[in-house]
Amino acid sequence: MALKHMHDGDRTALSRKLREATRDFCFAWGRTAVCGNDEVAISTDALQNDEGKIEHLVTVMAGFSPAESIAGCPWTVRNARRQICRVGQTDARGQFWLRDLETGDYRLQFDRLLCAVTIPVADVFAAALGGTEPPHQAFSGEGISAQLLVTPAEQWMLEVTIDPAGWDPTTKSLVRFRIYDNEHRLLVGGFIGLYDGSGAGCGRINIDLLDRTARARGTGCDVEVGLILEDDLMADDRPVLEACRSITEHPESRRVLQRAIDALER
């Protein structure tokens, strides 16, 4: 693949190009795959280590020599169920290794998830209300925890907490979430602005107010939650950001969402 030399060394610009190039990029474990365009290319070379195990060396190519901005590009690998398997960043050569994954199909995306967690949810839409506690599912990962619950008012609420070391009220205060059904189709997605909750980044959103038809379209299977940067937002995110802002109660969370909307205009 012939690449144009990239004079733009800005990591944000490169991240946007990588996000576009890998929007629909899938690869099978154990098989080399390549994707890209005339500015960037990504290869997932399948190799065998000394123990006979398959590993993948992923390489980002952006020009004839590695640009400074090629290091530190955040990436995410998801399995066929869209669950997050690995997250990380490219090294100074624009590379990283994938190891110890099961045979199957995977999606590689450069979507700047700084930290992420997937909540495996079985039949949360159809959970029977009643008893002393509302139905809920909770999950914690490195630096992030999330809880999906049905409130006593029979509304579907998503709550997210980022550890104090992992969030910053000025640069790391925006969460993207996606909820998939049992057929791995996207039911609803949106954004949560974080506010200071005793040093941690906290936020919540009422899913029923965001999309009243989500539960009617299928049974919830997985919830993906990740802390992202405003620089990774794209123009088509604006309507969702505005919808989430309109139903967010906490004033600081609303300000975070408005700031993200304003960033799209710059």
C-alpha cells in the first residue's frame, strides 16, 4: 500500500485518521490482515513464538518513517460479542503485541478509550421488578466501575465511577457508553459527563429518557463503558451529546457535555 508522507505530526489528527481507517476493521486470530487508506495503514501480522503460540504484532504505518505522533495512540480490541478484550497504546515504533486471545474474530479500533469496562448483562431488560432491591448488574475494571440498574420507578439507569487517579475534571471527564442486544446490535449509545464525587469522577444517565424504545427492541446483553477524550469526538456525535445533555440532572455533568459540544465547533 503506497502511503502519502504525513507532514501533520499532531496526534489528534492521526488518531482521527486511524479511527476512520479501522471503523469496520475485523481480523481472525492467527491470520494476518491489513486495512487503511492512502494516509495510514494498519497490519496485524500473525506470528508464532518459541512456545508455538500465536501472537499478533500490530503495526501502524503513517508515512515513510515513524512520526513522533505515532507513539501513544490508544487502541481497543473487541471480540465477536463486542466485549472489550484488550486496551493499550502504540509504542515509539507505532506497534503493539496481542497475546493469549482465543481463536475467533476480533475488531481493532483506535477509538481513544483511556480505560474501559464491559458489563456482561443477561436479560436486564426483562428483569422482574419486585422484592426489596431493584434488579441491577455491576462490573469493575482497572480504574473504572459501572452499574446498570432498574430503579423503583421502573426506569433503566446507568451509573459510572472513575477512580481519582484516572480522571481529570478538565481533560478526562467524558464517558461514552454503548448497549448491545443479544444479537450484538447496538440498542442505544450516548455520553455521560463526570462530576467530582469525593475525589472520584461520577456520573449517571437515565437510559429510558434517552431512548424510550431501547428495551422494546431487544434484551440487553452487554454494556460497554469507556473514558474518552474530547479530541476524539466527531461531528456525528453532536446530536447524541445534545440529547444526553438535555436529560442530565447534575449541573456539572451538563457543563461537561456542553464543553464537549463546544469542542466540536472549534
